[in-house]
Amino acid sequence: MASGSDRNPIIIGGLPSQVPDFDPEETQEWLDSLDAAVDERGRERARYLMLRLIERAREKRVAVPEMRSTDYVNTIATKDEPYFPGDEEVERKILNATRWNAAVMVSRAQRPGIGVGGHIATFGSSASLYDVGFNHFFRGKDGGDGGDQVYFQGHASPGIYARAFLLDRLSEQNLDAFRQERSKAPHGLSSYPHPRMMPDFWEFPTVSMGLGPISAIYQARMNRYMQARGIADTSKSHVWAFLGDGEMDEPESLGQLSLASREGLDNLTFVVNCNLQRLDGPVRGNGKIMQELESVFRGAGWNVIKLIWDRSWDPLLAQDRDGALVNKLNTTPDGQFQTYATETGAYIREHFFGGDQRLRTMVEGMTDDQILHLGRGGHDHRKIYAAYKAAKEHQGQPTVILAQTVKGWMLGPNFEGRNATHQMKKLTVADLKGFRDRLHLPIPDSELESGLPPYYHPGRNSDEIQYMHDRRKELGGYVPTRVDRSKPLTLPGDKAYTAVKKGSGQQQVATTMAFVRLLKDLMRDKEIGKRFVPIAPDEYRTFGMDSLFPSAKIYNPLGQTYESVDRELLLSYKESPTGQMLHDGITEAGCTASLIAAGSAYATHGEPLIPVYVFYSMFGFQRTGDQFWQMGDQLARGFVLGATAGRTTLTGEGTQHADGHSQLLASTNPACVAYDPAFGFEIAHIVKDGLRRMYGENAEDVFYYLTVYNEPITQPAEPADVDVEGILKGLYRYQAGTAGSVPAQILASGVAVPWAIEAQRILAEEWNVKADVWSATSWNELRRDAVAAEEHNLLHPEEEQRVPYVTRKLQGAQGPVVAVSDWMRSVPDQIARWVPGTYQSLGGDGFGFADTRGAARRFFHIDTPSIVLAVLTELAKDGKIDRSVLKQAIDRYQLLDVAAADPGPAGGDA
């Protein structure tokens, strides 16, 4: 690990236009030398000398301006390549067998009656990049630590399965069950890296493009965080992310590069498979994607290694004394290089070399076939090894390796470099024969001409297979492998929850603050306190979490090298190399990546962390929903807090801040256990149960989502006979009606419960209605329980029929049911079909807006008087009261006049 003093500074350097020249004579001598080089040896020679000087300056750690890009040649010169320690011939045979099995697996998956699809071209281009990693670099977990973390490119999964087959980790039965996860269970293979579906094999889901890069950055950062805090020894772990050049168009792919360089994450290597193609065509047909990416990564402070040409180019480049060849490489666009990958040697001779006599002379002794096989660096094991070794040894910066390849490489002329390659899934008999011949595999024509093409295995005792096992044994075990070595945590007892359960007395406290108080108490616990990882996107103060700054401190690997402007305050900003809080800046995507890395540490490193990610409610599931899906796929655990929740609770902020739908979005994620608590004591029970389910015995692969509010209320003490089961299952009667004679039921969640309680009083005093108030802590969990009951009843008609919890809970409740929340009506409507009797919902449907809380709630018809009217309306429908009272209520409460509403408690700002 590089120390802070070894890392590159943020400001790399600049032209000395404002710096005085203390030795003009020496300066002039240097300028005269440059002039002489230009005049006597030419601009190309002078350029070369300047580049070497800049290179040497970097070696001496002299701050000089960064170049945006370098020539279109390999960064590592041939003379600087290290000794290759492997048996290249054996590795070639291994790779050929892997290539064959990957392609055949996908082709067989298109057999009649199956036709489940698959991709073979991506692995075709990246196979050598993976093979060198498997044979020489990727560390396994057998040493007892987390090994390396490898983010495999999603579409390359067939190649990873094919290699596992050679190692006897998968069988032919597994390969033939590719993309048939249920019909061929338990042998089915997931289409892409999905830990949820293959929890002993895959570690990281990556096929949602763009999430692999950002996740890898934050995983590397999490490794450093765990090391700094003494939770796990991650000093040997290296993070490898295999990406596509087309994938780099996704904003998440490049959006957090600066974090990696700022924190000196030299435990991170990106390998960008630059096959110059997206899914449908060229990435930068008229440009040069590798040059573009080099500029981006260099500008972000990364170490860049370009791996463009294989060893067959070395003799030609050695002849290029005046730079003609390098200039041709620099100026040829990607679209043309893609064409060269599909053309003949004669075409390349004419169109690439033919326009310049110097270039024609270089290749006049080469045959067309030799010119045709001038290859790309991403297919050359020795060049790849040199790049990987340099990346591992580089200190102070993350490294990106830009490796040029050909999409569909070795699959034949119908596949290689074609725009349609990504969609091509099946090889014809002619394709198979040509592919076999290129791979030199001993498979007779007869096995290709009838039935399904066979898999190829050289034999368990063959040199190739023994070599593979030996390499993996030396590197610490098989990759990919996911293993959970963690042990259940010793969880806090009831004492940790006592303060929140007591209520707030005379003080008004929002549920956000109630949660923060609970979190502070839990972080003091001797057993699990250090395992909490608070995460927020630059809004700790907004959520009242600045109270944690002095004790927990903010993680920064460099510490705090300045005097904080608020250092005299009790809650001053404190940074520390061992800080507990992750303050990721204004980036919900970055925070969610931290959440996932922390939430899966129990499996990655065998050490459970308890992430607590607190964000502006509107900017959680709406903004980073794809990552929450990734979190579920990665089996990550932890707490997610949608603070400042509700359509009307944060009304001062307006439309884009008024969240009335996150609970509905959360309901779509099967791994998400979502609650909308009203009071601090409810939060206490929910958090306690969440810790038990996620970190106790028989831990579950779920995460908890709680929506909390910024509206201060008097937090009640926990009732003596509180229904804990109801709180956890999603519904309990909080307060029975004590006055009135006409029965009714009000179901409310979150910030709406106090409105319902006030409506209960008004209904009794003014309308003779006896309403019970129920706290619906989780509409989502009630629905899931009901759906599960229906599914069981559907499939087990001979057994006793299950009754949904919500139905049983309300079975004896008299009168109509009115449901209300600060969410759109679709949220409480989730349980409508299972509620006995009449059911009506109120909610904040439509866009939010800036106004007082009272006005907003009157507009959406969810305030206390509106609840009263809704109950009266349902009673009138049932003939329990006269309909004339409805107009009376509307007039009495001025429900048609938004301006007449009580503004409500102050607030609404951030």
C-alpha cells in the first residue's frame, strides 16, 4: 500500500508562466539544445527526446504537465517486457479448449426446443486477457483472506464457465443447462454473473453495464477502509475490473475515476477490452476510443498502460526510424481498423501500408498471410503479462490497461469484427470445422456433422489440466468462488433500544432524529459498534448526523491536513485515516456502491459490516434503483434510510424533492424489506429485527429500507402492551376508539399516523364515529405475506388454506377501512384485495410542489379533515350515516380551499 507521501498530488503540474526564472542562462541552454535537435535531427527526433525527458521526470517524481495521450503503440517497450514465467504452449492449448467449450455451450443452447440465447463474441475477444489473469495473477480465497476481487465482464460468462468445466468445477450437465436455471435445477447456469442465482460461484453481478466499474472502485476503497480500521487484513487483495470500451459510454463507468486517484487506490486495475465495437457497431468509428480513454484516465490521475499490438509488430516498429508507421497508426480511425480485422492480407498491404513508400518497404519481405496475422496486443500472452505485472507493481495510482482486441476473435470470418457479432449465437457446421482447425483440436468431422457439437476435454491427467490446477493451487484457489466464512454477530440486548422506546417527552423529534439517536447507541456497543458503516451523500448535517463527527470521524486515508473552519464548534468536521463514516460527496451512485461493498463484506472478506446508508428519500430508489437491484443480486445486507420522506413533508423543496413513490419502487425489489414507521419505538423493533435477520443465526440475504421524516412530532413512549409481531409484519392497532358509536377503521403509515389520531378525535367528538387507528408499518410486507398465502393455497388445495396476515388482523374490525399515507395511493392499495369489508385509500398522487405542509396535504386530500371526510363518506355508502353530513363536513373544514388549511408545523427546508 502506498503511503500518503508516495501518492501523486492532486495538482500534477503546469507551465511556469507565473514562476520567476532564477537562472536564465541555464534555461537558455536547454532551449538552445531543443532548437538544435529540431534543426539537426528533425521534429520527430526532438519529439522523441522530449517524451523521454518527460518520462524520466515522472520517474524522478518531478511535477510536469500530463500528456493527454501518447502514440498509438504499446506503453511498455519490448526491451522493458519482463520474463514470462509460464509455459506458453500449454497455456495456448488450455485457451483453445476454453474457447471451444464456451462457443459450443452457447451454440448447444440454441438447440430445438431450448433457444435461450447467449453471447460468444465478447469472450472471443477477451479470452487471453482472462487466461493470463487466471494463470498468473488472480488470487483465490484458500489462504483464508478475501483473495482478489475480480469483476468479470458480464457477456464473457460463457468463457468463465468453460474454464470451470476444464477444472471439474462444472460438468457437461451444467454446461447444457446454461440459461435454464429452473428447468434444469440444480444444474442450471445463470446467463451472466449472478451471485443470487449461483451463490457459491459468482461474487459480483456486472452485466448491467457501467455498474462494474463504479463497484470495483468502491470495492478497492472498501478494502482500504477495512484495513485502516483494523477489521480485516486486505493488504494482499487486488481488485480487477474487466470492462468493454463501449461500456465506458455509461456515466457510471467514468463518473468516479477521481475518487480512485484521489485516494491512491493502487490496489485497483481496470482492464478495458477495446475490441472497438459496441453491441451494434463501432464504438468510435471516426475516432480512436483508446486515445480518448487514455486522455480521460490520465486527466483523472490514473496510470495508463496501452496494450495495442502483439509481438509480430515489434520488428516493424523497430524499423520506424522517422515515425512513418507510428504516424499511420495514430491517424487510422477505429472504423478502419475494424475493417482491417475482416479483410485479407492483400487488402491491408494496399490500404494500410500502400500509401507510403517507407511503409511499403517495411512489409515487402512479408507474405500476405503474415500481414494478415499482424495481431492485436490483447491476444498476446507475453504482452498481457507485462501489462498486468506493471499494473500490480505500480504504486500511488490506480491503473487502467487499454487492451486492443478483435471481437469474436478465432471464431472465423463470419464472426470476427462483424457489426452483428454480438447477436450471433450459433455456429454452422462449416463454422465449427474452421473453428476446430484454428484451435488445433482433435475432434473428427463426424462429431460435427450430426447432432450437437461435442465439448472438448483433454483428459484429467493431461499436462494442460495439471498445469491449470497447479497454477490455481499456487495462487490460492479457484476463481471465481464466493464463500461465506463469517460468523453470526453477538447482537445488542434490549438496553440499546431503551432510550428510543421511552419517547421524546415534551420535546418534538422527527423519526429521522429518532433513528440517529438509536444509531449512536448501537455504535457504542462493544460487540458490533465498530462494524457500523455510516454512509451519506454530503448531507450528514441535514440528517442530524453531524453529532457523530467528533467520535466516529469521517474516513479519509490522508487524514485531516488542514484546520477545519468550524474547529471551535462541538460538532466540528473531523477527518481521520481510521474514520468510521463514509462521506462520499454528492454522489448517490457512489454511496450505493459503498453500501454494496460494505454490505457484502461478510462474504468478500469474511467480516460482516453493517452499512447504514442515509439519503434524501427522493434520490434513493428513483435515482439508483439499478444499483439496489445489484445489491440484491450480490446478496448484500444492511440498512437503507430514505430520510426526508413523503410527498408533502418536505414541501419547501418542491417537485423534484417530494418523494411519494419510493415505497412503491422498493416493493419491486425482492431482497428489500421496506418499512414506513411512525414512531421511534417502532424503529427500535424494526432495526433490532433487521440485525437479527441479517447478522444473527441463519442470516438472510436481505436489506432493510426505512422511510423516515423530517417533521418533528412528540414521540410517544412504547405502549405497555405493544404488538411487536404486528410492527414487524406490517400492521397493528395503535389506538382503539373510546368514544362514539358508529365503528370505523383508519390505517395509516409514517407521518400520517398523527393525522389519523387527530381524525379519530374529531370523528368521535363531532360525528359520533368510533374509529380505531392502526399503524401500517409496512404495506409492502403485508402484500408479500398475502401473495405468499395465495400462492400456497393455489398449489396446495388439499391442505388447510392460509389466511393473509392483514385479513386475519382486520377480520373482527367493524366498519369501513380508510387507508392514508404520505405516499401515492398505489402504496396502500397494495393490500386492498385482502382487506375484509369496504376499503378506501388516500394518497399524494401527482407531482409534489413547494408550499406549506398544511396546504400540500389539503391539496392532496390527506390531511386530518380529509381523513374525517373519507371515513364519513364510506359510512354514508354503507348507510350508517346520512349523506347530508358530507357536505356539512366539506363546508365546515373548507376542504375545497387549499389556502384555508392550517399551515402546520414549520419546516420543509432541507
